[in-house]
Amino acid sequence: MKIYAFLMLCLIPVSTFAQSQNNESCIAQARDNEPNEYALIVNTHHIGSVEFQTSLKLEARTRYYHLAAPEGQTEEFALEIADQLISDRLLSDYAYFEQEIPLAQTKLAIRSAEIDEELVDQELSLEQIQSIKNFYLCQLERATVIEDFKIQFNSQIAINQDEVLNYYHLFPEKFTSPVRNRLGVILIGVDPSANNDAWVKAKSVADEVYFKLENGDLFESLAREYSTDISARDGGDMGYQHLGMLGDAIEEQAAELTAGSYSGPVYLLEGWAIIKLIEQQPPKLNSFEYVEERATALALRAKKENEWNNLLTTLRENAAIQYVNIK
């Protein structure tokens, strides 16, 4: 979002985020700390009401069509944003002070120059410009420190064969091949630009084909004779199809069929069609050997997420957190 759009949302008072105007770390100086009117307390941090309300509005602009949380969800949304601000303070402090993750100075310098360029034509005082810059640069500083720390954190997590096998057994649905239907089709095609008479004629042909099926004619023979689909050369056999590979109309018909049965004429964008379920392969759990590589990747990702969440939980449990005013 451009800085000017942000100003239209909420012009930050000069005093907010303006405790320091040098280039030292926002985290080290707690430059985004607000000792007066605040919404949250996280250890020694006093998260200002302006920062909280601004963060709330900025997130709402990106998430909701009406630029605000729907009625009945405002409290839940406010709590979510508050918890995100708390997590950002805890994780960035831990990364910077405990893990000694360096600042992304190049990114910060580039962003600072971008903000200067965006604000050059605005009628703002130097103090207001510094206040706005501090808001955005403090956000970026914490975000990049957390991002760099998370990369380091994840690089130290490994997984063994027993953990992968356990994951495979815990989540068999992730390694199960879905139902596959072997479908046949007799398509009486209609050109997209054709008039209504062509559609009426095609429906009449489809009804005739269906009548012949009901009276014992072979699906395969009728497909070769009438179908305009490329599968006509194979007696209408389209082969095995995973769920979701074909259009909704065909999928819905296939779901109602049993092996060997066929539908009545179905309207499609391409014309009128008769669908046959030739046979069906049920869901199948693939062997561990077959999916081991994928299982390893998924299990490792899950372990990283779990360890990261455990770290955040520990930081929150050991922190002094107060929700002062998040309405």
C-alpha cells in the first residue's frame, strides 16, 4: 500500500514512533514503543493504540471487500491482529537479542529510500515524515529478522525414518490415490456459435441414441456411429479419469452411476452427451516405498511448523502480556 493511502486511513501523531530519529535498531531501542496511550503490553513493550488501530485497518483493507471485518467478527478479528502484534514482538526480540540475528540493512535502506520518494510531494513536516517512516521501517525490521531467524531455525531441524513412517500411518489420506472412473461418452456436438435449432436437433439425436441403448444396442457401436468426441474411435472410452479432471456436469453424472450403467442425455457446453461408467477403481493407499519421498517432505514440513509453534507457545507462556484496549 502506498504511504498516501495509509495517511488517508490514520495520520500518525507526531509523537508516536518518533522517540528516536537515528538509524539504530528499532528493536534495540524499542522505537515503536508507546508509553502513553497503548493497546497491549508485551514484557517491556507498550504497543500503542495508534499502531494497533492502524494495523487493524491495513489488514482489513487487504482481507475484506468492505474494508472492515463483517459484523459479528470484529472482536475476533481484533484479537487476531493483537495476537499477531504480540507474536511479532516476542519472536523478533528473541531472534535479535537471544539468537543475534543481524538486521537486513540493505532491505531497510531500500525501503527507507522508497518511503522518502513516496512522501516527497506530500505536505508533511519532517517530524511527521519521520514518524511514518519509523512505523513502516519498524514493521519491516521485525518481519525480516523473524524471517531470517525462521530460515536458520528450520535448517537445524532434521527428521528420521521412524518419524516419516509414523507420519505415513497417522495421515493415510495424504498418500491414498483417489477414486478413478473409467468413463465412456457419446457426444452429440454443437458448435458454440450455432443457433437454437442446432441444439434442438442435437438433443433429438441424443434422445434417439439413448432409446437405442435402452433397447439393447451396444454403447461402443453407437459411440463410433454418432459421437463427435475424439474418443468415438475407441467406442467412446475416455480411459481412467481422476475426480476433478472433467467438467462438473460429467462428474455429477458419474457419481450417480454404477459400473456398466449410463446416463440419459446431459447438457454440456460442447453439446448433448450420454455418459457411461465403464468401471471404477476404488481409493488405494499407496505403499510407503512408493510415497517415501513425498512422505519425508510432508513430515519434515509438519515437524518444522510444530517446532516453530512450540517455540512461540513457550515465548508466550514466559512473557508478561496484557490486553489493555483492543476494541
